[in-house]
Amino acid sequence: MSRISLINLTDLPPGQSAEVVAEGKIFAVFNVDGTVHVLDGICPHAGGPLGKGSLRGDVVTCPWHGWQFQVSSGQHCLNARICQTRYEAVVEDGRVMIEV
Ligand code: FES
């Protein structure tokens, strides 16, 4: 296991999403009322940027065609068979980190 540092928490206020490229991968990072969630940033529908989607509560809407995911679980909101990869996020010294 290794850790990847993604973003300063101060750059991700509550209610915001961010797309972060790190170690050659694209991650979608969300702040839901102070709790940070990280998903694979590539939408499984057609490759849209989930980190650029709008966040309402703990649901993100893909900006390309509107697929919605619960960011705390990665679960697609309508199709139980689709679950986006999620990563365990921790905040250390103000940086959002994930274990991969
Ligand atoms: S690429 Fe995300 S909904 Fe189509």
C-alpha cells in the first residue's frame, strides 16, 4: 500500500468537488459537510469528469450526461450494479491523502 497526496483541504470547501490528477490517475474528490470522499474520477458511462460534477448533499452528477453517484459509497443512484471505485481518504496536516 502506498499513499497519494491529492489536495489541500482548504482548496476544497464543504459542498465542493475537485478533479485531481496524481500518479497518472484522475481522482474525484468531494467535501460533504467536512467529510472528504474520493472516487475514481472517470465516469464509467463514457469517461466524463466526475470531479467536475456538481455535488448536492452526497450525490454528484456527472457533467456529461447526468449519471448520479453517491460519493460516500460510489454507488450509482439508479443502477445497483454500477459502483464506482472509491478510496479511503484521510486528512493529514491539512492534505487529503488516499491509500492505494
Ligand atoms: S460520461 Fe458520465 S454520465 Fe455520461
